[in-house]
Amino acid sequence: MTLADDTRWLDATDQAQLVRSGEVHPTELVAAAIERIEAANPVLNAVVTPLFETALAAAASPDLPDGPFRGVPFTLKDLWAMSEGDRFTNGIRALAEADFRAPCDTTLVARYRRAGLVFVGRTNTPELGLLPTTEPLAFGPTRNPWSLQHSPGGSSGGAAASVASGMVPAAHASDGGGSIRIPASACGLVGLKVSQGRISLGPFRQETGLGVEHVVARSVRDSAALLDATHGPGVGDLVVAPAPARPYIQEVGADPGRLRIGIMSASARVEVAPACRAAVERLGALLETLGHHVETTHPPALEDPELPAQFGALWAINTRSGVKAAEQWLGRPVVPGDIEPLTWTLFERAAAVTADEYVAAVAATAAYRRRVHQWWADGWDVLVTPTMAATPALLGEMAQNPQRPLAPFAVSAKYAAFTSPWNVTGQPAISLPIAHDDAGLPVGVQLVAAYGGEDVLIRIAAQIEAALPWHDRHPTLP
């Protein structure tokens, strides 16, 4: 057995302890991760920009920060998270072909560096993170380590595949409609979408209220500890979440108390696959045995048929904003051949949105947010839902179609129906790897807390992890 084999399934906390104890040098950990990437990436296509030379140099440097994750290998999603001097594309073919380089670290990436993490690569993402699958024309599809014919989800599909395959123990990810939780579900990982304003999006990302950034991980404790290392406002942030009462890592193993938990295993808006519904019901039964009050109930506003249209309007405007940023980096206007058919269609549609229509969409989503939050104000603590209404998609299911450019969106609804509401409401939500379907594909279940309630989610997620451990479940890999 090599060090690459010995450390493959260790979480980031355990890998950091190896360095802290002196058993392993950071360069050895990083070299082991590179060995795993070189073996698995030709099959999975998770890492689209290797950073091996700079990673080894950083790990060997006496200036490597002595943070809580010193020497731990890590990947960055190639969407908005800039790392100075490295190729940066947002999944856009034109930026890839131009070999655009990031002018600086974003606020979050700088915090990762201070935590001692070592970036070994940048991971694949759909163009501008628009779809719950990772198949950009710029780089081709990423494959799910559990089944090479299936998608790892999106938009953090490359990140999830890099963790699920054992390349790295945790990876940067982001979520504007489910893009942390969907890949976590598809790949059997822990995926925490934090509250709006919990982690700074500075200094470049436009704050339109939907997207947040954090990680996909193997363990609840890694997600908590990485949140401790990165949360808090940055210069000029428009939204700042309330500060936690204590470090999030202290919530791991803490008694969550007897919570009032609502179960939502079905919806009038989307058909739920039997495996996804069964996973929710299994978790509901477990939560009852753990002493919680469990009841079949959910915020009535979640059944609002107008939500997709409201979310779609903001999604189109976000897309146009992302394309305009690409134009600045390219130094020229974007033309149809630069971006995918779906992206171009949304880009043009958003240009036709009037000021009155935009204000109405913002007002509608604000009203929706208040209606949903009221359920928690009425005394509920956690809502449990499927993460996805379907098991992982087959690759090609959401392929780009120039004749029907919006067709991928129609297919994507069943994957994002239960995740996208919480980007509108700004609430934290976590996907946990609760089950597998008959084909052996992972099935995640989502838990949602009140705004600012990451502490509640971490406490109950850790309780579930202890009662229903998943650490010994791994895909078969090259």
C-alpha cells in the first residue's frame, strides 16, 4: 500500500492531523493526491486545470500557512472562485480558448490559503453553473465515480467527483439553485448550502441573492471546520448573516435537543422517484427513534406554481450578468459561438426584461421568502425533503440543443425542484448520503433550517452521521 492508497478515504480533518503530528509532510500529502488524480481523472474528467507544480511548490514552502488544514490537498471549482495567475473560465469555452488568467484571489480563496489548504487543481463545471449536470462544451462531461454512464450532478459536478473518487478529501463548491446539494446527493457526499451572506462572495461576484459558496465533503465535521475557517463578511458585502454563537466544529456531537421536524417526501409540483421518497421516509423514521417530533408537514408556499417562473426570471438576469463579466475579461462582446445555446438564449431573454418586470420579480421573490420563513417562525426547526426528485441523471440527458435551447431546463426541473427554493429564501440546507438505489447509485436527503441556522443543521447532521454512518461506502475506481 502506498500513501496515496492509505490516505485516499481519509477526510480533511484526519489528513490535517497527519501533518500536525509530523507523520506526513505536506508535500507527501499533495503528491499522493496528484497520484490519485493522474490515475482517475482520465476516466472521470473532474479536474480541468491541474495545478500540480504550484501545489508541490506551495506544500514545500516554509511560507505555507500554519492553518487548521495545513498541507491538505484541495480543488477549486472553476466558477467565480479565482486563484491568482491560474486559468479561469466559468465553464465558458471562449475564456478557455483565450487562456484567461485570474488577476487575484477572491476573498474566499484567500481564506482557503490562510487555512493551509493546497490547491491541486480546478474542477469542471457547466457553463456559468446553469445546469444540474456537468457537461460543458468547453471541457466535456464529468463522469460519476459510482457509474461512468451517469452524471455527478451540477454545477459542482467536478468538485463532487474529485471528492467521491478520493482525489481530495474536500473541495470548493458553489450553489445558486442546488449546485452543492445536487452533486453531493449524486456522489454520496455531505453538501452544505450556507445561508445567504454567511461566506463573502467578494470582490467580483455580483450579489443577486441566489448564489453561495462552500464545499462538498465526506464528513459533517469537515464541512463544519471548513466553515469555521472561511465564514464572515468581506469588504463591502451587501448581506451579512448573523454571527454564530460558537465555532461550528463545536456543534459536531452536540445534543440537538428534541426538534420539531417536518417531512416532505412528495410534491404536487414534481413526481418523486420511489428511491428518493423511500430515503426521506427512512430518515424520518430514524429521527423519531432519536427522540425528535416528526410530522408530515411543510411550508404551503413550497407548492406555489409561480415559483419556477419567478426563479427563472432571476436566473436569466444572473446569466446575463455572468456573460457581461466574461465580455470584460475577453475585452470584446460575446457572440453566439462563444457560449452555449442555452446561455445565449437566457442572455438575450434577460435583455428584454423591463425595469418594471425586474422589480416585480424581486418583489414576488421577497414575498415568497416571507411566506416560507413563516413556517419556521411558527415553531418548526427542520424540514426534511428529497435532495433530488430523481436518482442521478444519465450523461446526455440535458445535452445542449441549438434547435431547442431551453430543453435542458425542462429536464433539469426534477433535479432542482427541492433545492432551488432555499436559494430564493436564503436559508441553509444540507444534503446527506442516506441511501443507494437498486442500481447502487447514491441517494441524498436534504435538511433545511431557518435563516442563519447552520448550527442546527450541523448538530442534527452529525447525529444522523453517527446513527447511520456512510464513511465505509466508496465507489470502485481506477
